[in-house]
Amino acid sequence: MLRESGIEYEKVNYYVEPLDEEKLRELIDKMKIEPRELLRTSEAVYRELELGKRELSDDEIIVLMVKHPDLLQRPIVERGERAVLGRPTENIRVLLS
């Protein structure tokens, strides 16, 4: 979608270039969401860690997402002081307007 719109962007693969806690906190802040909202609940690691059954602090969730990138919903699109989850794609359109 970004390419089709002629918008330059930098793609970051979390597995190749893992997010550190500081960057993840910055993205969550820009998205104006709670860390738990960024968890991928369908991932095996989510079930293995029993995250749906545990009460965790925001800090604990962020540490787990940094340690286990599979837990992060993606893609996250960042533009200036704002960021959105790229699904549904309408979120990206709103970010670009």
C-alpha cells in the first residue's frame, strides 16, 4: 500500500533487527494503546506462556514481547509522532491523511 501510494518507507524485520524495550515503549505510546493490545493471542508462545491466564504488568508484557517477537502484532507503521497497527489497512490510510 505504501509503495503503491509512492510513499518512501523503511521496512524493519523484528527478527533480523529486534526491537529493544525503549523502541517498543515508544511505539506503544505513539499508538496510544495498552501493551496487552499488541499481543498476538493466536501464537503458540502466547499459549505456552499462558498469557491469557496471567495477570501481568505492562512492563512484564513489554519484556516478553521483546524476548519473543512472535508475540507482537504486525505490521506496525510509524510516521512522525504517530504509529498504527497496519491491519486493517484502513489504519494506515488514517495515519497517512
